Amino acid sequence: MTKNSDICGVLYASLPDNYFKCKCCGTVRHQQRSSDYGNLISRLKDKHPEYETDYVAHTSSLAAILQSFAFVSDKIANVYHLMEWVVDRNMPLSDVDHSMSRLKPISSKTPIKYLILVTMAVEKVIAANMPSELGIMFDSWQCLSEHYVALIAMYWRNDEMNFDLLALAPLD
């Protein structure tokens, strides 16, 4: 059975402070995530009875897109998931060597190699998109007890101001 959070993730856009915007009609609703999205689902049932069909159509179109990429070897999938694990959870690279990890253990040199290659590819894309004249801006904010600082590049392109996040780090 499909989880309410999955349906709401597809049919609602998440806004700050537990507000959600319906992608079907644009209505903004308040919903505590701890209540299993019941308010949002009941609204879909009342106002958009075809919501289940819309959800199935969306997820099946995603599956078709993913299948068009063919199969990925187990080694590449394992390296990707280890990189994802290290980056998303901010884990030390030495954790990939640990025998208790649920993924297939590999040398910590392998994810380092691919993280460097990914970094170089992203740097090339950013450098290709930025003009020679730009401004640099620092921004900082606080979330609970954590303080963060961001480095942002600002530049004009096609009469529009662009802001590219270059770095983000917690302040210690």
C-alpha cells in the first residue's frame, strides 16, 4: 500500500512551517508531519477524487525514465550508494572500510576517487555557467542551535540576477 507521505510528496509542494501547496489547484494547507498527512489526504479525497490515478501516472512515468538508463553494474551502484551514504550523513570516509556497514565493503580510496571526479565535473559546469564579472556574497543563518555560513556568487545574465551557492558550511 502506498504511504500517505509518498502521495503528498508527489501531489503537494512543501512550503516552510509545515505548509503544503496542492499541485492540482494551488491551495495552501497546514499539516503537521507527525499526523501522517491525514489532513492533506482527506482534502485530496474530497476535492480531487482522481488523485490516486494522478499519483500512479506520475510514479509509472518515473519508472519509465529510470528504465531508459538501462542497468548499472553492482560495483558502480555500490560505489554510488557509499558516496551517497558518506555525503548525506556527513560520515567519515573511513566508514566505508568498516565491516559492519550494510553495503559491500570497499577500499576508502574508491569513494575518494569518485568524489574527486564528481567535484571536478561540478566545478566545470559551474565555471562554464559563470561570467567573468561576478560578485561574491556571504550569508549566514541559524537553525536551532546550529549556525551556518554560505558563499554565494551573484551575476547578471539575460537581464536577470543569478545567485549560485558555491559553498555551505556549519560554523563551529
